[in-house]
Amino acid sequence: MSRPPHPLPLPQITVQPTLPAVLADVASSLVPAEDVWISCYLHGARSVHGKARVERDRDAPGGVRLSGRDGVEVEWANSATLLVACPVLHIPPTPVRFPRQSLPLTPGRQITSLAPSPDLARLATANADGEITLTPLPAPGAAQPPSQTFRPHLSTVLSVRFFPSSAVLLSAGSDTQLQISPVAPPLLPARTLRGHKRGVTDTHIIGRGRQVVSCAKDGTVRLWDVGAGTCASTLGTHGWSAALAMAGMQPPRELDLSYLREDPPAPVPDPDPTDGPAPGPGPGPTNGTNGAPPEATSEELPLLAVALSSGSFTLLDLRAPSQRTLYTSPRPSSSPSLSSPSPTSPGALQSLALSPLALYTGSTNGVIAAYDLRMLTRAVWEVRRNGSSVEGLVLTERGLAVGTEDGLPWLLSTSSTSGSGTAALAPALEGPGPAVREEWAGWECDAVRCVRAEGGSVWMAGDDGVVRRY
């Protein structure tokens, strides 16, 4: 498949964030009609700033009729979703969704990380003061119980995640520590994991949580034995670049990564329960204990992708007894920006997402790239809407959820144009090509800092202190 020399520009649709309030006012006849603004953008073309007329109409969805003008077309897809098109920019009818739920937990105060519990009983949010707030998520129509706040960290909390039981929380922060805290009172950390020299930026929980992995700005990735409270092994990133984000998964058996190894090892047989515990992983390039806890087998340990401040990513295989660093991508070269033809810094990798056969990365200069894990040496495609940092990426059943610093999140269709010689492409990367599948509205241009998927929904939060659920 041919690859464009520069990231493919994708269009952007923005809708007045107060549209739901306008719809409610018109539907209740508080006002007979009102205009809202809709703007459309595409790099290299003149922006279109149109209007949509909102009028009372009993026969229309929700009792309100929409009509676009000044270059935009708008209609109802259903009672909760708009379809917006812009013919002059060749933007086809694109769904625009507002959040199904908005939780103003800390209005005006940045949320640095969030995590819905797997049982959807509560939501954890964190801030720059080292605090974590646990907010109950009651059933529809039930009373809202009060939130609880505790402070397990000395400074900014950069990552919060629930263990699969939903009863314990893993947090990490700029104070270089990881804390493991039950979510029941008195809300005190039960265990502290220490070893990183700089802020811990992300975490990954392995299986039921007997082991966890962390990455940090000190350029290390650490595997922890939770029960013992010790570091089982430590791996350094290429050039000790700061590790800014991490994603892990159990790779499918059919995924063959031996082409990435300098000396491919012999296949590892399935562990036999009668043979005793399988051997744990060997030590990394820096000091650590020799191997993982006895209960961990190579089948349980994950494949990890780590985003680096250098603009590269590293693929780690914790199942391997040696050569765990499978691949580090070349540092990207400078390229023209969206606003200037002169070369600019390629930017750090700020976010990534990992699927059984594909890797997606997001950079601080707005580029999203897709890689087939079976041929990692070049991106399958790259896209960009503008130069805003891609703060979060999460895979969903319908595509790749994207949270950006410009406060305009969206859903990316992750397929790629098929052609001759592309039989080896991952199924998720085949199809008509990457495109904007949905726009997610409701933000007042406040940065989206964290994105999570849980319970069939995508949860987002950022600088305005509001959690939005799509």
C-alpha cells in the first residue's frame, strides 16, 4: 500500500456547546426560535462558519426542527444525534453527539486522570494536588450519594486505575510513587511501591492484579510484585527517554513477533500444571530481582507499548526470558506543520492504544499514526486535524476515541485503504480508509486530558473539571 508523504488532513466540525440548552428552550416554547453556530475546518481550505436555525416543530425529533445555512447542512439522525455536512469542504454527513451524561465534579479545576470502576459503581478522578475523589454512580433515578476524597500523593496524580475487583485502586503520580488503596473507608493506601526516580506517568494491571507495570519520566518501565511490594524487574527505554504513556494486552497466539528479535528464541511450550510454576521473566537492563513472582507465567505477562518523549515508541514483551525490548521505532524527522511550511519538531508521543494486531500513537503535534504489529517498520497511515496535542487514545468497538488539547474530541474510523500487496494488513486496518466517524461536542474549548472506555461508554475529563460520558 502506498503511503502519503505527509499526514492525511481530516476535517473538523465544531458545534456551539450550548446547543442542548437551546434545544430545550425551543422545545419548551421559552423562545420561538434561535440560531446556533457551526464551524467546519480542513487544512489547506478556507474555513466555513455557518448557522443552524432551531425552531419549534411538533413533527420533528424532540419537537424541534433544524435547518442549516451559510455553507452547512444539518438534520437529525435521531433524537440525540445530529448529522452535519459541509459540501464546500467535501465533508459528508457526520454524526455529532453530545454527552449522554455530564458530571461537574470539580468545575474549573483540572482533572488529571480518571477511571470508572469495572462494575460501574463508582468513578475515580484525580487532580494536581495529589487528591483522588471517588464518586458513586447510582442507577438512573436513584439519589446521588456523596463523593469521598482522599490524598494518597504529594503532588499531581498522573494515573488512576481500578483493579478488576473494583474494590481497589492503583494510582501513580509526580511524587514518583505508586499507591494501592482500597475504595472503602478509611481510604488509606494499603501499599506503596517505590523505586522510580521521576514522575510515574502510566500504569498497567496484569490479570487479577498480582502484578502491575509502571512507566515514568526517568526512562524506565518497572514490573512490580504487589503482594511483596517489590520491583521484580526494570527495563530502560532507548536513550532513557521519558516514558509518557503505556498500553498492554495479551497478544493472540497467531501474532508472530519473531521477526523483531535479533536471535529468535525457540517456541515456548504451554505450561503444564504438573511441572510446577513456569519460569518468571529475566532481569532487565537495569538492576532488579531475578524474575517475576512464582504465580506469574509467561502466558499471563503482557505485550507492552510505551510512548516516549523522543517521539518514538518501544514494544516490550514481558513474556520473554530475555531480549524483552522487541522494537524501538526510529525517531521521527521534522516535517512541515499545519500552519507553516518550514520544518517543525516532530513532537513527543503523548498517547497510544494497542489492539491484538495494531498499534495507534498520538503525538503532541496532533499526528495519529497506525501500525500493523506484523510489520512495524513503517506506519500504515498517519492523519492529523490540527496541531493540538493528542492527549488520549482508547479503542472501542466502533473505532478509536481521541481526546485532544483543543477540547474537540472525536471518534476515528481506523480502517485503511486496501490494495495490492496488503493481504498482511491487520483486519482492523483494512477498509475504506481512516475517517472521522463522529464528532463529540459539549466542550468549551477546554483541553481533554484523559480518556477511558468502560461499560460500553467512553469517559472523558480535562481542564474544566467535568466528566463527560459518550
